[in-house]
Amino acid sequence: MTTQARPPGDFPTYPVGLRLAGRKVLVVGGGNVAQRRVPTLIAAGAKVVVVSPEVTPAIEGLARSGEVTWVERRFEDGDLAEAWYVMAATDDASVNARVGGLAEGQRVFCVRADDADAATAFTPAVGRHAGDTVAVVGSTAAARDPRRHASLRDEIVTALREGTLSARHHRDEGRGGVVLVGGGPGDPELISIAGRKALMEADLVVADRLAPRELLAELPADTEIVDVAKLPRGRSAQQDEINRVIVEAALAGKRVARFKGGDNFVFGRGFEEVLACREAGVPVTVVPGISSPLAVPAVAGIPVTHRGVAHELTIVSGHLPPGHPESLVQWGALAMLRGTIVLMMAVENAPLIAEVLLRGGREAQTPVGIVSDGTMPTERTVLTTLGDLATDIEDQAVAPPAVIVVGDVVRVAHPEHYGSAAATEDG
């Protein structure tokens, strides 16, 4: 009876994690394959030695900065000394075979970029999220399909980042805390990956009116949602109640996501909530959001700065009119600036603000762009001037939320409306 041994490639791959920090890893070859692999090895803390007569500019840059050691010559047998892991990544199959054979003799695992069947190790498609590493590799050499593995990795990591795949119910219980989540300017697609993940992992979500509400429909069925609009009226009283809700829930062991529009710290009273958590001994972290005063004009095609046009950008809250005893804005000084002014929460007080800016020296023909419902399907832009701002807001029935951009950057975006103005060349 004759028995035939199974080829090594028919056996399943044994998955393992390598701790390479402080250990020599030899990379033979300095082309595109090596360029893709070397940064991952550096991130793992490996002492990377690249042996190749030539390398890509990226690898040369890593060598110059001291992140890798580049041996500028062809491979020699002694290069394997003290190596824990080897990658044969030249475009010469005979050199790769020689490296692989020597590594086999020294019991060092070797990746072959040109021949998976001849390799003793594979490089998986790797992704990382929240301290976890996701690696996808074929179960056998014959099953290796790098494109498929990369696609699977991307789908898994994306699902983890977006929260559609999570170990939400396997986390440590009784470790409550608060995450302040900036939801961005309104379009649910513009929330950060970290922000979406924080929402999906929360036990309680306390949401503002301007936070992207569509995202709430994606939360797990057992997530508790508190609508800030239904809390007690009055801005100060409402903020006190928000502080109480998030602190008490966190002290009860719940993970709380405080979900706000825009960014937490740009006219969002987010730091008041941070202080309330700190005073109560509640762990609190912040996930920044895309800030509306920058994002809304950008999406509408208006740059808030432009070379040779605006060297300063001032973002101002217009919720209090000029002259109000509680206003902290020096409107007279603001009028003397030449750059861009972005007004937030200013629709109601825009006529008075325009009057003060004109009185302070701004020209009546200064372009103004008003972007309502920025990033949303109902977004619209009203083009006017500082002198006509009060009239056009009323005639065009502009309603909050809206971002008002004052300055010549609006002319840059819409020369067909205002006429072009020559910008001075500026470095």
C-alpha cells in the first residue's frame, strides 16, 4: 500500500500574533511590496533592516529619519543573523527562493512576496480598531486571495467603526462614563467614525435638536434616548437638567453619549458638561465634531479664507445683539477688521449687527453669504451685501439655523454675482 503525504500548502494556516517589538525583522527588497509592509512593522516596534541596492523614496525617507536600517547592497547569507522574521520581497524569484531556503534552515518564518506556496508565513490583510486587530488570511496557501481578504477586512473594520458590529453587551458592567459627541453640521454622513461608534455603544443618548436625528434610528432597540427639547424650559435651567441627567446615568453605571450638533466646544456649552462630570467624579471624554462655521460655508462653496483676500477669520456668536449688557463681543473692534466674519445664531440680530459693522467702517458693498440648513437637503444660499442684509433676510424669509459669512471671500466664491475683484498676490 502506497501513501502519499499531503503537500504543506494543503494544511490550514495556524493564526498567531507576533510580538516583534525590539526584535530584528529582515526585509529583502526595497520596492513597492516592501514599502507597503515596512510601516506596519515599524508600528509593531520591530527593528527593521532593509537589504536592497535600491529602495523607493518612501523607504529611503524612513532610513534617513532612522526608523529603519537600509543596507544598500544585494542580499548576503549573513543578513539573516539574529532575525526573528523575514520578508523576501525582491522581483527576482531566485533571490527570494534563496532567502526562503536559508530562513527554513535557521527555523525563521519567511514571507515570500512572489510565491505563497513556498512561504512559511503569510501577511494577512490587517485592520485595527479600538485596540483590536482584525487579520484576514486564507485558510490554506491555495485559498489565498489578497483582494478578497482586504475586502473582508475593510467590511469588518468599517462595521466596527460605525458600530453596526460591536461587542456592546460583552463589555465590563458598572463602568459608566460620558462621551460628548459632536454630530457635525447636520448631514448624518458627516459625523466622525468615533462619534458614530460612541452612539452605538451607549446605553443612554442625550440628543440636541440640531444633532443629526437620522442617526438615532440606527441605534440598538434597547438604547434609551433623551430629547433635550423635552427637558425643562429656560436655557440655564435646561443646561442644569442636562448635567443632572448625564451625571446620574453615568454614576448608575451607564455609558452616556451626549449628542450635539456641530462641535461640542464651539458655542455648544460642551465644557460646562465636562466640568459637571469632573465635579461628580464621572469619567468624561470628547469626540470632536465637524464645526458648522467652517463646514457649512465649505459645503456651500464659500471659502472662509483665501490667499490674498483674507488673512483673518473671526467666528462670532450673534445670539445677543450689539449693546446687550451680557454681550462679550467688541463689535466696534470687529468692524475694523478686514478679514472674514462668520456669524452663528445671528439671523434674528443680523440687522443690528450689520448696522454696527457699517457704522464701524465696513463698506455697504461688502459681500455676505447666508447659508441656511447647511449640508441638509433643504440647504440654500442667499447672496447679499452688508448694506442689504436686513432687507434680504426678511424678503427671502431666512430662518435659523443659518451661517452668515461676511467678507470678500463670498465674492471669490460668486464672482458672477458680485463681479470679480483683483486679489493681491500673496505668499
